[in-house]
Amino acid sequence: MSTIHLDIDSQVEFRAFTIDPLRFPNLANFTQELRQMGVQFITINNPGIKCDRKSNLYLEGEVLGAFCTYPDGQTVTAPVWPGWCVFPDFTNPLVRKWWSRQYEYLLDVGIAGFWHDMNEPAVFITDGDRSLPKVTQHCLEGRGGEHREAHNVYGLLEARAAYESLCHYRPHQRPFIVSRAGWAGLQRYSWTWTGDINSNWNMLRITVSMVVGLGLSGIPYSGSDIGGFQGNPSAELYLRWFQMATFHPFFRTHSSNNVANRNPWFYGEPYLSILRDFLQLRYRLLPYFYTLSWEASQKGYPPVRPVFWADSNDSALWDVDDAFLLGDALLVCPITEKGGRQRQAILPKGYWYNFWDDMVFQGSQQITLEAPLERIPLLVKAGSILPMEEDRQLILHIYPTLEKTENLSVTPTSSFCIYSDAGDGYGKWRLDKFQMQRNKNSLEVTWEEEGDYDFAYTSVVVQLHGDQVEQAWVDEKEVITKGQKIECAKFSKIRVQGLLLKLTSQVEA
């Protein structure tokens, strides 16, 4: 979903569960206008509650006994953005229930989801552990214990409280929460991001392995603040970060408020046009992203995967930490060095098409890929069907299975599916299943449907990559092709007669 994220400057004196009415008058109307444009509003919330007896939130929590204490029973206080604050004990089920109620009025004015920050919890101190004292007392579901035990689950349980709130007040909508802190199981309630990282080339490279690692740890939806949070990235660094982030589940431009302006248009040309092209590419890839999200819900597979996912027996792939797979179809090789205009890449087994020009490379080897400023190395696995969307058309990019010339008598097959629904809620759905089969000089794609959600597109374009199309049939009726494109409605079977001479010469070169 397209969103605007509100940071703490949108709040009244940085206070939890507030939005400044002077900055956002008629908020309910504003959020409605944004929804009509396909844009949602996400607002920030921090756990620290200002010690202020004029605050109903503070008074309610005090009466409830909701705040963390020292062993002697005194309430723990520490400075955060609003000033001296107290901290709810999210390890107490009653406190979580109370906290859940606080989201209601923001939901009523059209806020779509919530961004949890500073929820380790973080506090402003100059020395030592910048969180609550380790002796801070917690309920821990009734058995009691110290912060040294509760620290890791604090943000997780705050996310749980928000998740349960959204499920209660909006039972027919999917909750959206992104949390800076969490623990094992965070994926049940929230997305996450890599936090307040610095703007430099080393951190760009590290972000690749961080997102991969989060996926392998059971958290499929993550990303980074594009360009880094703290610092002033050069135009080149920002661009290369933006290009990489295009292929991450969580894609957000965000930075500290004490750095130079870094809106995409700030950098001028040629950077703005390149940034726009990659943003448009991300929107075109949404059917693929959406299908990967469904797959994560069904199988637990993260959308972003380590390169060795394609062949865990290939030891050459085990240490690759500067590239990643997006699903099974795409191999993304970011540029993580200043001035980089090419890079080395180790390919998994099989054959791989260059996304930009359809050149084909044989796998299980290291190759050099060109990377001019306007693109990063991006490869598509042979045998893939990559779904994209343009102008309400479904574009099926077909990358045929390849075999060496002497083996073309076989009929290799591959399959792929596209998941779709209304984009929210728990209603109707559909699964479009495709199977691709080829022999020496022809290709056949079959399409089967499952589910009761209506097909969302006005038409279909089949874009064949690599092969030279001679003839094509849609449901046994011969059609006129436009280059390597076939425009049609939904079909049961497409058969293409083509040549492999150009393709095999590229493979063997």
C-alpha cells in the first residue's frame, strides 16, 4: 500500500496517541481524501507517557498501576521526547488491554496503521544502557521479574496490544503495524525495519544481509530507511540505496529531522528520473510482491531470500552477503561501492536472463555485470513467469526454460501462480496457476483458475523473452503477434512457435 508516515513532529508535544490539530485540521476529511487517491495514513506512537497530571492517559495509567516500577515500588521515570516519562508494563495483560483501547479514536479519524518507535524502550541518558534500568520490575504474565528478562519482549508485546486493538476495532481489515523493536514471533503482529542506521556505503551493504537475516529468522516483511536515517547521503549513495530498496518488502524514505533535505527531487537530474523509473518499476511489480506475501502466509517463505536458497548444496553461494533473491524468479545484485559501474555476481544453477536486455547467462559461475547509474544488475531465472501490472493490464513476462542445444529434445516444464484479492480484508480470493512447457522450438503456457474473486484486469499481455516468435495460438486460434507480445483476454492455453538460434548463441558465448 502507498502510505504517508507521520513522525513525532506531527504530535502535540511528542505525546502518545496525539496528532496536532493545528498541523492537521479536519484530519478525518484529509484521510478520506487520501484513501480516495489510494494513499493511507500511518502515524507514529512511542511508549513513553509524559508525567503530567493534566494528562488523562497518565492519570488512567497511574490509577491502573500500569507503569513499570523499581523494586521498592516507586515508578520508573526517564527522559524521552515528551520530557520525563513513565512506561507501561506490556508484560501485564491488563495493561495491554488498556493500551489497546487508546488506538480507537485515531482509527475513527481514518488512521490506517501504526508505527511503533523508541520501544526497546529507549530513553535519553548519557551513559550506560539507554533503556530502563535492569532492576525495573515487570509483571511477566503474573510471575514477576526484572527488565533484564523483559527487555527483549517489550516491543513485541506492545505490537501485540496494537494488533489486538486493530483486530477488535476493524475486524474486517488487516492490521498494519511496523515496529522498531521486537523478538521471536514479531511477525505475528508487525513488520519491522532496520532502525536509525547511518548514511554510508558500508551500511548500505550491511542492509542487504540484515533484511535477508530477518527473513530467515521468521520476519518476512522488513526494509530500511532509504539513504540511511542519520547523515547526508550523496546523490549516488541515495540512488543506489533506492534501487536496492525497490526490491525489499518495506520501502520507505525517512530520515532524521536534523539532516539536509533528501526528498528524491532534491538531487535533480539525472537522479530524479532514475528514481522515478525504479519507483514505477516497484508499482509494476506489485502482483509479484503480493503473490510472495501470500506465499509467506502459506509456507513461511520470506520474500527476500539468500542466494543459497536457489541451491543450498552450492558452497560458493553460502557466503554471498551482497545480493539476494526476491522470490524464486529475481536475483538482485545491488551496487554497494562508491563509483561502482559493474560488479561480480555468483549465479545459482540453471540459466538467468538479464532483466534489462534479455542476455542469458549459464549459472553455477561467477560473472561480471554492468551497472551504469540508471540500473543495477537484475536477473530473472529461466523458467519463470514474472507478473507485472501496467495501465490495468496484466503483463505476463515469460522467460522460457533453457537447455543446451543437444538437450532440446526434452520438454522441460515449470509452474508459477499469481494470488489476488481485494487488497484488504478476508473475503474472496483467486489463484491463477500457470504451467510452462517447451520443446526444441515451441512453447506452451496453460492457465487454470481457483477461487471466487473476479479477475481484476481488463486485458492480458504475454511478453515472451528470448525467443523469436514465428506463430502463436490462443486457445487453438492463431493470432497476430506484435514483436514478442501477444495481447489477449484470459486464456486456457497459449502455444508459440519460435526459434532458439539467437538465444542459444548467447548462452554458449
